[in-house]
Amino acid sequence: MTFATGLVRTYRDAWRFLAALPLLGLAIVGVEGVQHIIEWRAGMYVSGAGAHHAATDMGRMVSGSLKVLWLYVVAFWVFRFVVSGSPRLTLRAGPGAIRGYAWVMAFMVALGAISLWLPVLAPAGAQRTVSLVSLAVQLATFPLGIALTPWILGAALGDARATIGSSFRRARGSIWWGVALSLGTALPLMAIHYALGLGAVGRPELVSVSMLVADALFVGYLGVATATAQVVIAERMASRAGEALALAA
């Protein structure tokens, strides 16, 4: 699998998922919409000063955390659908897959909570420093997250053989390819997401609301596409090991 074919596959299969299971995509849209409403009420879109003040609003932080949590949940179904191509099998997850992915989610939520909340809870004078350190740690450990992709996918598929150790072994030789595909998928979509969100600041109310509605709809696709990229990465890693991804019986 080349980088170009992997990228095309990622964007295409994200649409396939949304067409097959639209309610899951609309749920992402709804969660993003709730966050925008909370941000609106905090004055984030009134002006640049309002956006700066509302950036650490507690309601915004909580809703953002819940959105990330929901994206992790939806990713479980994205993984299963892209591998199986079947909505029925996607939703018919056995206890092994649910239990295994619960451990994955606990791990990801713990890491996400530290990076998201530590800068906010730091003393006022240290928030900028803590934010920069947190960002540096996230960037430095990003390849580590790619190396864990086989474990994450295996858990969602119900593969009892998937462990952190086996994940590192399978990922060998594909980590930087996975980093490139993950960034190649996310960065263009994130640019559009931020352009819509930040572009709504200080606009006339009707224009601002329209941009935020468009952003919420777009985030539904963005969230699915970033999860789909993980499947494509895991498939390449499995293929190089002479295996294929499949739902556990």
C-alpha cells in the first residue's frame, strides 16, 4: 500500500461509514453543536477578546472533553465497519471486543485528560509553560501512539492476541509511514475546521451561526476520517506481517 492509496482509502471509507451508519456521524455533529452553543453563550464568537477569554471556560472544557470521549466511542464502530464492511457485524460486538476496547479507552482517556486539563489547572503564571511542555510531550510521543495502533484495532475487533507488546512488534517498519498518513489525513481537515471556527469570531450573527453549523457538520466527517486512518495504518502493518485484519468470530 502506497501513501497515496492509503490516503484515498481513508477519505473514501470515512464516507462509506457515514453512508452506512449515519446516526453515529450525526451524533458527532450533535456533540460538536452542543460545544458551539456553550462557546456562544460564553461570548467566544463576539470578538477576538471574547475568544481569548472563553478559551479556558469551564463549560467549554467539559464539553470538549466529552466530545473527545464520544469520538473514541465512535472510533470503535468505525474500526469494525472499515474492516468488515458490514453494519450488522459492526454493531454486533461481542463481550471480548467491548472489554478489550474499554481498556484501550481508559488508556487513551487518561493520556488525553492529562494533556488537556494539566495546562488549565496549572497556576496562572505557569499555564503557558505547562501548555508548551504538554504540546512538546504530545509531539514527541506521537510515534508511540502510531506504534500502538495494532493493539487499539485488535481490541476493537475482539482479537485476544492483541497486546501492547505484539503491537510494537507488528508496527516495526511502518511507524513513520503511519505518522505521515495520520498527519496527511488530519491536517487538511483540521485546517478547514479551524478556519470555520475561528472565522466565525466577530462576524455578523447570521454569518457566524452559519459557519458554526457548517463546522459541526464537517467535524462529523473529520472525526470518522481520523479513525479510518488508524484502520488503514493497522492494515498495512498486518499486511507486512503476512496477516490480515478481521473481526473475531
